[in-house]
Amino acid sequence: MSGHENKTKPTGTPVDEFIAHVEHAVRRADAEVLDEMFRRVTGAEPQMWGPTMVGYGAYHYEYASGHSGDALAVGFSPRKASLSLYGLTMQPEAAALLERLGKHRMGKGCLYVNTLKDVDVEVLEELMRTGYRYVTQQLDQSRPPVHQHFDAAAATWDQEPRKAEEARLLAQSITTALPLTGAERLLEYGAGTGLVSQALASHVASVTLADSSEGMRRAAQEKVSSGALPAGTRVWDLDLESGAVPADRFDLLVASLVLHHVQDIPRVLAGFHTLIDAGGHLAIADLDTEDGSFHAHVPGFNGHSGISRDQLTEWLDTAGFEDTTIRDSFEIDKEGTAFPVFLATARRR
Ligand SMILES: C[S@@+](CC[C@H](N)C(=O)[O-])C[C@H]1O[C@@H](n2cnc3c(N)ncnc32)[C@H](O)[C@@H]1O
């Protein structure tokens, strides 16, 4: 990206010390302001990269040539001639923001500003926020491919009208299948942007959404802020394949189109069992076994081509669930092919 990947590594020099020794007084004052802004916007502690670059966060890159390494995500350098700003110009939002930024020049992968007096700091802050998000979520290749895929898909997820309609159909199948009283504490696992919970919200007392993708969690959180999801809805970073099971307990756990992305399904089902109080219900919607064409467009997809109903019934029994019932729920239409989705419900023993 910035062309600094090969050469520059974190040095361990304290950033405050570096800034305090910047010779040029205006550059030093600007560096102090930039440091405060970058820390606040990214939430990351700064690090010196090489002798003169201050970086916030890092990302891992891998080129097709096989070359790979780590680079700073966003940052700056108070150079003699001007301030260089890194990682702020590649995100889709950058072009419109740069038009409103004020006096600046574009360099190879970086942005030059003479002094902060020349620019609108609110626009600069927006460039920092969107740039940091872009580099750490879209460019960082150290995250598991499934997270990368869903982080990238989150922003436009709800733009496909069929998704809300499918969520509505699934919610209808769930409320028909289960004796909900309205007092249930709902956990939706792998909730994505929360479409299914939106459709279920009026049937339950509280909603908690969990997802391993940061992009999806942000989209869901935005819906809580806008009122599209009920006030008080919690959004959790949770991956039961690799993380611990939270202490909270629920009466209804819904997982829609998630399990086929999970490698170790029995482990996740054991986590579900712990999370549900005795007598509570589990509702799993997923693709019936298919020929692999459903994920043909997802590079590096390493999940399952649907899930066999018999296999799931066996896994649920082993995990401590009873009264498993599996029925047809709805179909996903992808480029003219209909993929049937089942709904499995079970009670926690
Ligand atoms: C196909 S989307 C379905 C989203 C939502 N449930 C729906 O039906 O609209 C799958 C979701 O599962 C999440 N996911 C995949 N693997 C996961 C895991 N191991 N733990 C938690 N969430 C996971 C993804 O980030 C993504 O948001």
C-alpha cells in the first residue's frame, strides 16, 4: 500500500519521545494534535515504524508473488517539508472526503499536508476513521478467510431485498414451531446484521446478537443505534469454535445459515447447550446438503456444502438436546437455482 512494507519495522522507541524531539515547532505541535486524534479514532497505541513514522495498528499483507509482511495500518510522519499521512486514501469514502479536506497533495500511497491549519480537521478525522477500518478489515490478510469474507460483505448485506424476506419466512417458521411466550431471552449466534432477530424481536423479551465478524457486528450495532433493532440489544464478539462460552444464559438460541461455515460443529453445539437453560429451545436453519455450487463465488470457502439432516439429529442428541424436529423452511434463490433451507428445532435436556 504505502510502499513502506519491505523496509520499515517497529523500533520500540517511545512515540512521545520522538514527537518531543521534532525540531520544527509547527510540525511538532501538529504531531501532538495528530497523535491525539489517531489514538482517539483508532483506539490503538502508537508505535514508531523506522526512525520517523508513527503508526497506529498494523495489518498483514500477502502478495501473489509470495512476498508477505506487516505494515502500519494508519499513521503519520512530521517530515521537514510537510506532514505525511499514511493509510488514509484507499477506502471507498476517501475520494469525496479529500475534496472537502482543504489544501493537500497526494503522494505515492500517502497524503501530504503542510500544516493542520490548511485542512478541515473533522474531515481529516473521518479519513482516519474510514481509512483505519478499511486497512484493518479489508487489507489485513491475517484474519481467517471467513471473517474477511463477512467483514467485506457486511456493508451491503441488507441491500439484497431477498435477505429480509428470507429472515421473515424463517422467523415465521420458528414462531410456528416453538411455543414462545414472549418472555424469552434470545441469543442469535452468527447473527450477521441481525435480520432474523429483527423479525423475531416482537416475540421475545430481549435480544443478544453474536458474530465473529467485526464488520457484521458494526452493521448490527448501527441498527441498534438507529432503532431498527430493540434498544438494549447486545452485540457480542463470539466464536464458539475458538473462544470461551460466555456466562449468560438464554431461553432461545437461533443460528441461521451459520453452521455450514463452522468446522467443528459438535463443539459449537456443545457451546449452545451450555448457553441455553434447561427446557429452553434451539432453532437452527441451514442449507440441505448441496453440490457445492452455493459457495462457488466465495474464494477459499472451507465450510460444508449444506448439512445432512440425519447427521445434525445425531449431533444434537450427543450435545444434549431432545425432541429434535427438522422441517422445510424456505428456499434461497441464487441465480435461478433454488437451495432449500431446513429449520431444526430441539429442546435442551
Ligand atoms: C450466511 S451469514 C448469516 C447471517 C444471519 N444469520 C442471516 O441469516 O442473515 C453467516 C454469519 O455467520 C458468521 N459466522 C461464521 N462463522 C462463525 C463462527 N464460527 N462464529 C460466529 N459467527 C460466525 C458470519 O460472520 C456471518 O455473519
